[in-house]
Amino acid sequence: METSPLISVVIPVYCRTPDHQRFLTEALESVARQTFRDFEVVVVDDFSPLDIESLLERVDGLPPVRLLRNSVNSGHAFSRNRGVRESLGAFIAFLDHDDLWLPDKLARQLAVLEANPDAALVFCDLEFFGPHAHRLKLDQSRVPERPNFLWFASRRNYVVSATAVLVKKQALLDIGLFDTRYTSCDDFDAWLKILMTTAIVHLPEKLARYRLHAYNISYKVNLLNDNKLLTALLWRYWKEGATPRERLQLLPQLARKLAGRLYFKIWPGGRYRLGN
């Protein structure tokens, strides 16, 4: 009887340009170079206009890949959720199809979780690259080893991308997976929900590369919608999980979120960092 892989690598994919196909090939090659080998690859094709199956067959060194296809374009949160549900591993590693991993990424993160059995998630630092890399400035050295809910909620999303994460599958199932109502930052919402009940660990090593290019810079989001969802999550923690001291510390952030809601009603296309 075959045993299940320890890690499932979930890759949501939407390929509509030759650049996207090139990005996906490079991402898969970075997976194939992993020094840790007990993993499977689950690719979720979000109704791509271009073929990706032939690309999967050209990358040497990959374990067998399971390709799941959405019947309609459903977004990255839906695709990640489908990949998680159909995965076999006890741990989930996400890789966006335009990002890359360094060879020791899975091995180093798994070692951290094994050394911290009370933690549900570990995230590493990222190297930003690509033609628009200069547009994102983030001092990852400011992140504590074990950031708590309050630290995360009062700052930007220092995880930046699900590409940086290795997480226990059960922790994702316990929070109901990613909230598909978001148009962006559904991952930030998920990390906050995990932090409501368990620890996460920061690994201060650049083990992944986050590509900034014209397609993700121009991604359109419903900022008002996402602000409302995040505000509701902060309010839920304020009522149900926060200590009296944390409630006082959360008040400025709640006020800021409410001010942001007014801002987005007046300027729907305003550039406001939801993780702030």
C-alpha cells in the first residue's frame, strides 16, 4: 500500500499570455530542484486560455503531477481551496505560478515546523525580482520570530505571498480554507484566522522569490469589499479573543479600517494598502 506524501505543493495557475507560460515553466523547475523529495504537486488550472498540460510534461525532476481544471475562471482563493481539499499531504506549500523557490525551501521550513510542534505555519523571507521589483519596499528584518495576531493586524502583510508559506493542512481546514469573497488579501485573512488559535513562525531566510511584473501590478481589486471583510475579522477578534490590553491596542487599527472604508466609497480606485 502506497504511503501519502508528507507535503502537497499546490500551484494555482492562470495562463493567458506566453509570459505566463514561461513563468509557470520556471516555477515548476524550481519545484523540481527541491532537495526535499517527499512531496506531490497539485496544479489547479483556473480555466486558462492557453495550454499548460504540455508544459508540465517538459519539466524534468518533478514527481507525478495531478492537474485539476476549473470549469470556469474562479480566482486564486477558489483554486487554492480546491488544491488543498484534493491534496494528500499533511503539510501544504503554495507556489504562485509566477514565483520561484530556492532549492532548500521545503527542507528548511519543514525542519522549523518539526522543531516547533505548537506552530501551524512557517513563512520565509522573499526576494523581490522582476521589472517592477522596485515598487515594493519591505523591511522583513522587522518581523519577530513568532508574530502574534496584534502584531500582524497592525502592520502590513509581511508574509506578502502564499509562496512563502508552509502550513499544516488541518490548520487550513479548521479555519474553513481561504475566503473566496475577497478579491485580494484572502491569504492575509487566513494567516490572521490561524493566529487566533495557534502560533506561526517566521524563518528569516530568503528561500523564495516573488516576481513583480506588469500583470500583478495592474491586478484590480474591490478595495471597499476587502476592507469590510478585514474590518469584520478584526472586530470578531476584538470581541471574542482579545485581552483588555489588546482591545485598547486594536482600537486605532479598527478606526483606521473604518476611515479606509469612507475613503474607498469616495475614491473606489484609491491605492490603499489593505494590510496596513
